[in-house]
Amino acid sequence: MPETYYIIPKDKHDSLVTKAYLKRGYDVAEAAAGARFCASAAYYGIRTHNAIKALHLDELFGSKVGRWTPGAKIEKLPSRFAAAEIWNGHNKLGQAVAYEAMDTCMKLADKFGVGMVSVDNATHYLWGGGYVMDAALKGYLAYTNCTSATSEVVPFGGKTPTMGTNPHSWAFPTQDAIGFPIVIDWATSTIAMGRVQVMKREGKQLAPGCAVDAEGNPTTDPNKAVALLPFGAHKGYGLGLIDELYAGYIGGSLPQIRGTKLGGEGEKRGSTFYFQVIHPDAMKGNDYVKGRSQIQNVKAIIEDVLGHGNEKCMLPGQPEARWGGLSKQHGGLLFTKAEIEELNHLAHEVGEAAWNLADFKSVQV
Amino acid sequence: MPETYYIIPKDKHDSLVTKAYLKRGYDVAEAAAGARFCASAAYYGIRTHNAIKALHLDELFGSKVGRWTPGAKIEKLPSRFAAAEIWNGHNKLGQAVAYEAMDTCMKLADKFGVGMVSVDNATHYLWGGGYVMDAALKGYLAYTNCTSATSEVVPFGGKTPTMGTNPHSWAFPTQDAIGFPIVIDWATSTIAMGRVQVMKREGKQLAPGCAVDAEGNPTTDPNKAVALLPFGAHKGYGLGLIDELYAGYIGGSLPQIRGTKLGGEGEKRGSTFYFQVIHPDAMKGNDYVKGRSQIQNVKAIIEDVLGHGNEKCMLPGQPEARWGGLSKQHGGLLFTKAEIEELNHLAHEVGEAAWNLADFKSVQV
């Protein structure tokens, strides 16, 4: 059923979000990165990670509880490796760190073909897909992973959540081939804990293989579900473990207590980020058949995958591209009434007048 | 139920495999790489990708059908990128190319922190886990992907197999932390086609979500299954797509006809390989708590994941490590009677006397 969305001018959105970050003590550059990120999430329809979530996370884990440090400076550690930087984020706002890291990776990739930035003492960057999509739109293959703020996932064959939902995000600069970048971006749990809560509210059962109860037994009852299972059994478990291992090498701490206040005296509570960019020329074999260019070759392969009766398949990144098309078409960021009510809490926080629905055009989507 | 394994001295195994490759026209270095790989697969219990499979693939797709080129020279393309090499494999034996590529990646990682090699006109490297494990045992984080020889996987939401089972392999140098390298290594299909054939032979049903019939409808009947589904729905589909996209950028051709003889005039039939290595010092944040070293930090995290009631969980790479322990303990490579009969076909091919079971010690595993 179509829903009503109100079209918020991007400037108006960015102004509010910037003020909210400034109000919480973040510096101008951090607030700008925060606003840029939230606008990007809204533009591409990532409603789970827009301004509402970003500022709410800052309350739960961030500046409001003294765990994220407004105005912190990134410390770039000395490194003997030309294509790899190692940063101590000193709990600086994740979006600011992530954008700068991705910019650095692109510069390294321009020079070396591949570049990477590892970030210790990181906070939360919200939607990894946004950073890799951004790099893809600039022409690069990009990848990021991070450890989640808390640990909600049970290792395959286990009972207790000792791993994060640990996302991976990859993007490919396919916009010249198919009109948008392919963005493969998901958590390594079968579903999100937010989904469990929705099902609980709606009185519905979970699919098998999503969650376990307090005893670590599989359950489809959202009222009993206390922890999540990795997607794809041992395969998703391995993918989630990758993030924990990256964190281990970088400097992260015990996953079971990550994001908590309890136990683990002397352990860190933060996450780690890892970013990597590849220049497409650095993998250009130049032996494409039928006189195809590199991007024409990529296009031919995508069309082959989605041909032969597979025309109805979606490509990863396609929903984001569709929503971005709507945002472009309507000349603003699309928010529901309920979302605008949430944003008005931010308006109140920064001492701005509440937004009035009647002031915005609306559209049914 | 325990099975009887015969302990084959590694020298005897390597001699036979080397002769088989030489007999098929491969040069001395290729034959040595082929033997090294097969010994490694057998040593770590990768029975699906030992000498029997390696030489059988060479019959199906390789030198016997004129698609792999014994003695081919790797052409290293000029590249303006210091940390990335691009190779034209000219259909050289995959194991020889993969070992050399991984060696190159390690040298690049020593210098730049991260290094990568992309290989166009590649053949088949059999077990990606072997190459990344090898690099991990030398102290590096390693990754590889490749497109499979043929396309057996239906994109999520589709009907027709237009993607390979497209594996990903990651390894981490965790041996000093937990005694063995963690090796995360699997195909992006839920199961292998070989597994479908086993279930057919045994008259058993497949689990839901593994396969589709000729009309593209999901089936649990192995007699009707003609193509595979990606693991984890859209998530595994995305992972399989990554390999196709890498191939697209490198120079691979249409996936649906890969490995076939039919249609696609002017298209390539081969695969592509991608290799990447990271030096652990290039992600060393040096802010490990409690005075831990990097590897002690990794160890603490792994112990935390596998603690708290998760003690029975396996780590990826653990089965390989266990089998490697058996091989070491018994001082040779463990093969069953049926496998030795298969190896005797190779002995016959190279004009060597068949192996006699009575000549080998045996062990129940």
C-alpha cells in the first residue's frame, strides 16, 4: 500500500542535522560529515540509518554517554607501508572518520592500485553501504567492514551471543554499465534485532534459523528470541568472524562486552573500521573479447547473469538506486509523518521551530 | 564409523602426480606446483580436491581438451600501480599461477602493506583455501576469489543458472594464537552439485533452498535438481556476484557459457583469479589493552567468541588443521582404498606399477 512521504529540501534537513551535532559538541567538520551522511541515507532510502537513527545512536552509545568524543582528532600512526594507513580514531564521530578514510583509500588506490585504512578506537559509521557507494560513484571498487556496537549473534553451533551483526559492504562502479553502482551490503545475522522487535509487535513468528532463546535453543517466537543466528549457517558465521578478526589485528577488544558497561575491566568498548579501495585500472586485463571496453565487459556479464529467464532478479544496490531516483525526481529527501515527528525532537533539542507538514509537498510512494 | 586410510609417503605421491602432469605435457615447474598442491589438499583432508580431482579436471576442462596450455608463460602486464599486478595467465596450469600470484602478493604486502594480483585467462586452481592457508602460515592475511569453471547457480529470484559456485577464501595467521590458521573457504551455492549427486545415489531428499528443477522451481528431489541456489538468499547471491564482477573488470567473459562448448561465438571460456594479501603490521593499531601483543589480542578475541557456552563451536580451518595433525602424526598422506584405485589409473597412465595396498601402513580414522 502506498505511503505518504513529505519532501524535505536537503538544505533544511542538513541545517537541522548540523545544528544537532553542533549542539552536542561536535565541531563544524564533524557536524558537516554527520549531515552529509544522514542526507545520503535518506536520499537512497536507507530509512533504518537516517538522521533519526544517527542522532539516537549518539544518545545510546555516543556523546551523551561520554563514549564518543566530539572534536577528537584522528591520529595517523607512523607506518612503513606506503599503501596502508593505520589510524587511531580516538572515538571521533564515525561518519567523519569513514568519509576521510575512504578519501584516503581512493588517493592510495590512485597511486598504488589498492589502498587501505584500518581504524582503531572507532565508534559507529551507521551504513557501510553509503561509504562504498560514494567511492563507487567516483569510479572505484570499495569495501568496508566493522565490528558492530554490540554483540547479538551466536557463533554457528553455539548458544551465547559473542559476535556482532558485523556487516560487510562492497560496491562496484557499475553506473556507466547499468545506471547505478552495485552495492552489496548486509549484516551477517539472518535478520536484525529490530526485525525481531517488529515481529513481536505484530504478533508474528520468525522464520526458522533466525534467533535463539535465553538457553541458546533455536526459536521462532519473537517473544523468546534474545540473540540472533548468523545467516547461512557456518558460512555467515565465517563472515561475521572476519570482522572480529580484523578488529583483533587492529586493536579491538573482547566482542562479548563490546558496547556494554559490564565486566571486562580494562577492556575497550569501541569498534574498529576497515576500509579498502581498488582502482579498476589496477585489475584491467585488457583482453576483453569483441572489442569491449572494461565497463562494457562488466555490462555484458551483468546482462548475462540477469538474462535467460532471470530478468526479474534484482541487483544489489537497485533498491537504493530506485529511491535515489525518487529523491532526485522530487527534488528533496522523502520522510514519513512519523519520521518528521521524530525529527521534530531534534528541532526542539536545538531550539528550532518544529517542522509543519503543511509546509512540504508530499508524494505517494 | 571409522574408515581405513592407507598412509602414502609424500614422496611417492608427489612422484606419481609429477609424472602425470609431465606426461600430459606440463613443464617441470608446473608439474611440481601441481604435485605440491595435491599433496597439500591431501595433507589437510580436502578429499574433494586432491590429485584425483586435479587430474580429472585436467581431462574435463584442461590439457586433454586443449583448453589449458601446458608450458604457457604468465604475461605480466605493464601497470602504473606499484601494489597491484595484472597477469595474463594464457591458460597456464592454475596451481602454478596461484602459487606464484600468492608469492607476489606477499612480496607486495611486505613493501606496501597490501598487494594484489589479478589473473585473466586463468584455468582452475581447485581449492582456494590452500593458497590462503599457505600465506597465513607464512604470517599474512590472505584472500582469493575466482569464477568457477561452469555456471550452476541461479541468481536469487531467478530460474536459470548464470553464475558459478564462485568461491571466496580468506585466511588469517592465527597459528601462534590458537595453533592453526583460521581458513574461511566456501562456495556461494548452498551445496555443491556433487552433493546433489550423492543424495540422488543414496535416495535422499535435499534440504529446502538448495536447488531448482528444469523449470527453475525450488525442489528437494535430487532427481529433478538441475541447478543450485545461492546460500543465504540475496546475501549469498551478492557474494557470488562479486566473483562475476571481479571477472568482468579483469577480463572474464559471459558466465552462462563459461566452461561450455556451445554458443557465445567469440566469447572466452576460462575463469579469472583474484589474489590479495595484507601484512598484519599494516593494520597494527598498537593500542591493544592489558599489554597484549597483536597476536595475543587476536587470541583473546577468539577465546571470547568461543567462550561463555560456545566452547563446542568449531572455527573455520579447524577440520583442516585436525586432518593435518593426523597426516603429520602418521608421517604421510592418508588415502582410502577407493582413492588408491583411482590413483592407480594415474599410475597406469604414466606407465608405473600400480600401488599395492599391502605395501602401506593403514590407520582407522
